[in-house]
Amino acid sequence: MAILRVHVVPNAKTDSVVGEHGGAVKIKLRAPAVEGRANAALVRFLAEQMKLPRHAIVLQRGHKSRDKLIRVDGLSQEDVRPRLLEN
């Protein structure tokens, strides 16, 4: 199990990892930040990028914030960032 800090930018042109922001991974998403759409898109995007099933990505904190805490089941802490930042 790994914990990942994420900074989300909703309403972007594309879904992408753009680097780091204050120790967190900065991710741009096309989904708007209404009715949980950006959160659902974030879970989908992270699962695709790390080649994991969606249920392995759990949003633990930050449901209504741009700064989120994500639990990743099935990967170690050392494996998470390289999988995201390599793409």
C-alpha cells in the first residue's frame, strides 16, 4: 500500500501528469470539479497510468479540494511516483 499526494487542476485541455507541485504530483484533468466528476476522472486516470484496477485507487482525503491524498493498493511507495512521472 502506498500513499500519494496529488494536486488536481480540473477543466484542462487534456488528462496528463505535468510534474510536481509542492511535493505532490500535479495532474491536469478534463473533467469539471462538479458533482464528483473530477474525483471519478482522477481515479480512472490513475488506474490507467499505473495499470491497476480502479478499486486499487482510493481517495482518502480532499474530496472537495484540489489537494488530495490517494491510497494505492498493490504497489509500494517506491513504485508509485516512477509509474506516474515516466509517462
